[in-house]
Amino acid sequence: PVVPAAELITETAPAAPEETFLVEEEEVEEVVPDTFKAAEAAPANDERGGLVQKMMDTTAEFNDGSQNAAADIDQGEFAREKLKAEALLNSLQMVTRTTHPLSRIFDFAQEDLELMIKELEKWRNETKKYEVALKDKEAQGIGDTQKLSNVLSQLDDEVADMRSAVRAAKARIIVNNERIHEMLNNI
């Protein structure tokens, strides 16, 4: 028995010609007249649903009302309203052009303010650090002054002792001199 060869689809296999074309169907647009009149409606009310009939009636009333309203509007009034609208548009554009640079200025001012606040905090921290260092040095200086006062007191005491010793020595010398004079006078 002969087995027919199976067809394999590979990446290199050429695509069939019908697979390379894209077929788009054109949609047929239905042309709806601008105004709908009930007389043009071919089907009878019995063939339409209640909702469809209501929509058709509303459309007819709207078209009749818009034609009547359009006729009632004065062209001068329309021109005035159009000018007012253009003036309002120009005013809004002017306000926008004016406020945009102001908003950028406020953004820059906000950034500057934030940087100034950070710098102020940095200087406050540095001030606190140096105040603490100054207090520490003053505390050390008070200790050094106390030590020096003690040394000075000791030196004053030593000087006083030496003066006392000198006076005592002078007194002995004077006493000895008097003895020597007495002895010399006795000879």
C-alpha cells in the first residue's frame, strides 16, 4: 500500500495567493432625508412598534421646531452674540497668556522658598553645633581658671612663707649683730 505524503506547513512555505489579499467589504450607507414626514412613511402604524413611532414623532417635532426657531432668530442678534462669544474667547485666551507666566513665577518662587528653608535649617543646625562647642570650651575654661587660681593661691602661700622666713632670718641677723657689738664693746 502506498501512503500519500502529508503536507506540512513550515515557516519557509509560500503562502497561498488567497491568503495574501485582504478583502474589505464596503458598507452601504443609507441616506436619511434631513426632514422626515409622516406621509413619506410607507409602513402603516400597525407594522411599527410603539417606540419607533414615538421616535419618529419626536424627530418630526424637533425638525419643525428647529425650522421655526431658526426663522425667529434675528440676524443682528446672532451677530451680536457671535461677537460676544469671540470677545469672551479672546478674554479667556488673554487671561491664559497672562496667568501662565505668573504660574511659572510662582513655581520658581516656591522652589526658591524651599531651598531657602533648607539653607536656614542648615545654618540653624550649624549655629547649635557651634553654641554647644562654645559652651564646652567655656566649661573647660572655668575648670582651667579654677586650677590656675589654686596654683596662684599655693604660690602666694609659698611667697608669704618665704617672706616670713626672710624676716625671721633678718631678725636673727639683727640679734646676732647686737651680740657682736656687745661683745666687741666688752673687749
